[in-house]
Amino acid sequence: MVSLNVESVMGEFRLYIQDGRALRAFCERAASSHVLAVDTEFLREKSYYPKLCLIQLGTHGETVAVDPFAIRDLSPLRDLFEDGSITKIFHACSQDLEVIHHVLDCAVAPLFDTQVAASFLGLRQQVNYGALVEAYAHVHLPKGESLTDWSLRPLDERQLAYAEDDVRYLPGIYDAMIAELVEKDRLSWVLPEMEHLFDGVATSRDPRNAFVRLKRVTSLTRRQLGVAREVCAWRERLAARRDVPRKWVLSDEVCLEICKRMPSDETSLRRIRQTEQLSARDAKAVLSAIEEAESLAPDELPRIERHERPTQAQESIIDLMYALLRIISARTGVATQVIATRDDLLDFIVSRESSRLSSSWRYEVAGRYLEKLLAGEIGLTVKGNTIELL
């Protein structure tokens, strides 16, 4: 693993930006950089939309914190985020992308997520940022501000230092990771994983897709899924209009029960616990959503991809395949779950040609060995306290 030059990182310039002029000046400087580290601080415990409280940005020579409460026009950042010549570096990017998309209504590309890359370089899947910095920079980051209310002003020096640490090391870590990926001939494995990181952000904003995130939605029939789509879309729109968490409108548990019972009148609806919080108007809207779903033709009902449940015999084979995956993971340094999930292994058994383990780097790393295992050409044995290939 390549280590950073910590002294050069610690010596970089740091700035707290609270006016549009300083923001534009920074964006002009950053436009000449080939990388831009990005992180955000936000709150959403009491709102539907994330409330952006701070944006941290970093290049190789400069780290800044931008105060969105003090600056009304953040549009200069849009050009940076959409500049195809600048790689935007995040660590665990999904929530940051959602916030940026909401505030600036822009796509962010190209992306590089150090958490994703780390899982190809010997660190565990979903490694946290502190562990990543410790691994590459040998710096232990303080955790004292992890529960800070970032909406309160003024921010003190300690809070700003803590926030800016979240991007300070990312440009150097990115360089080290790219060098390591090139050395291991894995850059072509990782970059395609980055291409679709933004895809789910825009999709998740469509109220008609909200039902797929309902807890235990796969337990519903197709007709009940139709109800789930209509009820969850209504809940999503109302939560957005009121800017409150969707669970304040209706919890997932109540939504699921409504979908299963499909009440036809308010009396039946009110028999479901926690519906008392619905006004008469909201109750009528829920019943209308149910009625809308019930009127759909069979071919208009939504589907959710359900993975087949393995048979008992397949379960045993998957256990053996997963043991082989763990050996491969230990040898390559690629996290087991990144190579394949148990569902992927079932797909490989049932429909090998369409399995993602039958193409690209996954086939070279694991698929061809799994083929040999299933063909009886290789096996596993226990030596000492470890499982080894025969």
C-alpha cells in the first residue's frame, strides 16, 4: 500500500468561504486542478429534503469549507461538478450526491469513490474514512465532532478543522490508489464500478419508484405491489410538499399493512394502527390510491425482481462456492462481496451464461475457478485452521 507524504498534506492552505466573491475565486483556481475532493455536512432528521450545512472541497494545494448559509448563489460550484476534466473524489458518495443534486440540480461526473476503490485494494468493503486515512496517511482523525449540529452558527475553528479533514487527505489518497491500481492492473476493474454511482440519485427522486424501498416489499403480491406504488408515491409527494420525513406521514410498517389489507373505506382503514394520525383528507387520498391500483389491468401492475430461493442442495453448493470466494478474496485483496454475493453464486449455478461472474474481471478472478469447482476439477480441504485449494 502506497503511503502519503503527510507533511505536504498538512502544509496545504485552508480557507473558510463565506461570500460569493471568495467562492468564485476558489472555483477559478480549482478549475485548473485535475481532481476535486468533495464532502458535505447536512441534516435531515426532521425534513424530507437534506438541509445542506457545509460543503468541503479540496485540491492538492488547498482545502476549503463553503458556508451555504452565508452564500445564496452556489452556482459557480456547478461548473466544477460538471467539468469532465476534473475527477470528483468522494468517500461513500451516495448521500453527498443526493444533497448536491437537490441543491444544485446537477450531475457530478466523473466520479471516484475511495470506499469502492479500497475494496479492490485489500481493505474491507465499506471501510470508513477514518480507517482509510489511517491506512494510507498513518493519521488518526479525531471523532469529537461526529454529532455536531452543523446548522448552528458560528462554527468554531475545531469544527472547521474536523470538517475539512474529510477532504484534506482525499487527493493524495486518490493518487496513491490510482498508482496502486495501475501497478496491480486493476484500474480497468474499478473505473466501470464508478460510472454508475450517480445513476440511482435521479431515479430515487421519482415518487413512482419510492415503493421499491419499502421494507419487506418483496413479500407483496403483484396486485399489492400496485397498491404499494400508488400509496408510496402519494406519501412521497406529501412528505416533499410538507418537507417532513416520509415516516412522519406513514411508517413503512403501516404502508405495508395497508397494501396487504387494501381497505375500501375509511372505517376499514382506521382499523390499522397508527392511521389515526391521518387527517380525513389524507385518509381519502390513501383510499383513492388503493382504488387506482385496484383498477389497473394485470399487465400494468409493477414487478420487483425476486431472487429465486435456493434449494437445500443448492444452498450447500453455494456454501462451498463462498468458501472458495473467501480464499480468492484473501489472495487478491478484493473484498468478497465485491466479487460476488450469494445471489450472484445462485445465478452462476442456474444461468451461467448470463451471470456477471461469467464476464469481465470477475470471470478471470473467480468465475473460471468456480467453473472448475462445479466440474469437480478442483476441491477444498482443511489444513490446520484454514481452508485451502486441492
